[in-house]
Amino acid sequence: MATAHLDALASRHATLESTIFNEMQRPMPDSFRLAQWKKEKLRLKEQIEREGTH
């Protein structure tokens, strides 16, 4: 069960990474959205690290 949860978190993290990359390729990226996505990505990373150690 924990593995499925961690896999889901990792998948969401990877999706955000791709979304951020794609947004940054635009001529005028939306800095507000980028900031939101980066915060969410960091939160997911921290959650994965916390739960991965248990």
C-alpha cells in the first residue's frame, strides 16, 4: 500500500516537473503559475522523502 502511495506521489512530481519545463519554454511563461507548481513540486518531494524513510 505504501509503495502505491509513493508511486502516485512520484508520478505527480514527474508530471509537475514536465509541466514546469513546458511552461518555461513558452515565450512569456506565467511566473505566478510557475511559482505555484514549484511549491507543489517541493512539497511532494519532501513528502516522498519523509514517507520513504518509514
